[in-house]
Amino acid sequence: MWFRLKEDYETHKNEIHLVHLKIKKIKKGAPIEVTLVFCSNGIIESGFFYNSGPLKHISLSMLELPEKCTKDENTANVFCATKKKFFYAGHDSRGKFIAKQMDFCPVCGKDLEILMPFPTPFDNELFEVPCEV
């Protein structure tokens, strides 16, 4: 899934500006990919990426979240706008994404909307402030 950055985000030393991208700041409106991480205690946490670089100090509250429950047909994930939680739909016994079959949010029961595809390609330079060399 992906959402847009709500405010400018200053990267930290252990994040994206130490990898090949060398980005000091990501500007408001940048598309941020949200992945689901399954923890050993059974809780699902969010992982955040910008242009394939990990963002370790970002939280869900820093993104523009949809007002309606949303499903991503590519990853089979659902975001419940009511409870601000994710639901992993996975695959059925025939290998098809369960999310494609869902019309209602499995968390709160409201109608599901389909998440727009990730904006590719997008102009990185609109959203990046590079590190000084």
C-alpha cells in the first residue's frame, strides 16, 4: 500500500541518506510505500519506504491517510480508516488474493474502496532535498 507524506520529513543518519539515494529531506506529498511486518508476538507493524530506501523514524500518523477503508488489489492488504489498522488478506486455497473478493472492510464492516496504483514513474526531484557533499 502507499500513502502521501503529510509534512516534510527530515531523514536520520540510519535511514535513506546513507544508502545510494543520499536524501536529506523528503518533501510533503511524496508517495511512501507502507509494507506490513509480521512480528513474533502476532502483531502486524508498518514498515515505510521511499524510493526503495527504508524510513525507520516515520509513523503512520505522518502520512495522509484515506478517509474511507481501502484495499490494495496488488498486495491483498486492507487499511481500515475507522480504526486506523491494517488487515492482511493473503491468498485463498487457489492462490488468489482474498482482498479482490472483499467488498467490505473486515475490521469495521464499511464499504471498501480500491487504492489507486502507486504513481510510477514519478519525478523524484519534486520530493527530494539531497545531502550536501
